[in-house]
Amino acid sequence: MAAHTRKELQALQAELTATAAPADADGKPRAPRRRTAKATAPHEAAAEAVPPPPDAEPGPEAADPEPSLSQLQALVRDLQEAVHQATESAEDAVTAHPAAALASAFMLGVLVGRAWR
């Protein structure tokens, strides 16, 4: 176990060394550049993307993104089951601790009421 951990740490250290900040001409490490808001804006990055040439083959991202009817039905069934389990769990908690549930509901009502002011 220790040998495996040591090898993993050495690999990580080598990776960090390989990606370390580049040095100036006199050997001093340069500070990493900061990204500007303009460079990180997703809408501008998408605008700068180069479209593929017209004779290029469509990749897997060009496939039909819409799921089939059977996939949608399976997702709805899974969602219904998750909601049913959450409802049963909440009912069990309220049955086991009715005073705590009542106090929690009251406090939630107070907080929502103050938020709406």
C-alpha cells in the first residue's frame, strides 16, 4: 500500500513540475497570468470558435440529442418512484416526531413570511 501511495505521489509531483509556471530569462519564475472577464465569458468564447470545414464528417456531438419515447417514459417512472419514496420518508418522520414536524413547519412559515415582506 505504501509503495503504491509513494508511486502516486511521485507521479503527481512530476506532473506538477511539468506544469509549473515558466521562468523568465534570468531563471525567476513568472507569476501566472490572470484571466480577464472578457477572456472567460462563455458567449464570447463560443463566438470565437471556428466552424468545421464543410467537407468534414459530423462527429458524435452532431447526433440527434433528443431521447426516445421509451427513455423518457423510464425517466418519468424513476422520477415518480423517487417522489414516492421521499413522500413516504417524510410521512414516517412526521409520524415519529409530530411535535418537531409542527415546530419546523411553523418556523418555515415564519421565514417565508419574513422573506416576502
